[in-house]
Amino acid sequence: MKKIIIEGKNINNIETFYEEVNRVFMSQENWKIAQSLDAFNDMLYGSFGEIKGKEKIQLIWKDIEQNKKSLGFQTTLEFYQNKLKSPQIFNRKFVLSKIDELHNGVGLTFFEIVLEIISDHDNITLMND
């Protein structure tokens, strides 16, 4: 089983999350994934980057508790609020519903969305260290 390590100490916000993902998963590529959850999900399928196909991966995420906070409620709220600044790109009604869900305690944080994406990949086992 291949081991891949995410250094949580390198992650303080969404931008640094993607920097760490690119450092870990895309170091052998001559391009990087965009700051997109869809791109992150696509990368985990293994068609490019560190993961080759459906190989078994043990993903070790160090300092995960720190990242639960740094990618938590406030970061997620700012993530959605920034989307509202580009109504020509993002569905305003959908984004507002996500903000309402967050405020009502039923919405997922960015961190929780990332964990959900990882869990959708049967070949990846997430371990915290």
C-alpha cells in the first residue's frame, strides 16, 4: 500500500490547502490542480499526479485537528462569501443556501467537504497522525 503524507502544519487556509495538495500529489507533474474541490476529487481518481489508477493509498494527514479548525466554519463562510462576489460564475441562490446551512449548524465546513470527498474513494484510507 502506497503511503502519502499531508503535512497539516503547512495548511492555514484554503489557499495553503491547495498548495499542500499540489506539493504532495502533483510534484511529478509540470502543472498543478486549481483551487477547486472538483479538481481535488478528480485528482483522487488517479488519472494524474501521485495516485496511479485505483491503487491502494494510505493517506496520512498530520496535524489534522489543527486543519479541522483552520478549514472550519469561518474559513468556509469566507469561501462562500467570496463566491457571492462573482454572481456571473456562481449560483447566488445556491451559495446563499450554503451560508444559511452553515449558520443553522447543518452545513458542512470546507474541512468536512474535503473529508467527504476523500471517503468517496474506496482505495484511499485516511489516517490521522
